[in-house]
Amino acid sequence: MKKIRSILLWIIIPALIAVVGIACKISPTNGAFLEVNTEHCVGCGKCVTVCSYNAISVINNKAVIDPSKCEHCLKCVKECPYDAIQ
């Protein structure tokens, strides 16, 4: 019984913690990048104001998402009144 407990404490539990950590990083978009539909975007900047990661800028009146900063929280998708972010 002690050996089983030892295995649980030193092998299985750290492995589970690692898996949970990885799972928490998986985005709701399954790793796909969010994109701006430039035909719908009017450059209002509402997405910029809700982005907690400073991943969105408005350039030439169109939103641009920096995929290296985006954490896929989807706040911008919910905030956009023009459904321009997918």
C-alpha cells in the first residue's frame, strides 16, 4: 500500500497537474487564430478596449489581431457589434 501511495504522490499527481495546466492553456477556439473580417470591420475600436492582452490594434480603420499576444478569451468577439471577429 505504501508503494502505491508513493507512486500516486510522485508520478501520477505531478503528471495530472501538468495535464491540467496544459488543458487550461487550450483556447476555446482550439488553437485557431481569431481573424478580422475586414468587410465587416468599421474600425470602431470596441474590441481594442475589451482586450486584456493588448492584442488588438486599429490600423487604417480596421482591427488587427496580434496572434502572439491573443489568449483567445473571445471578449472581442462578444463585444464587436458588427460580427467582424471570428
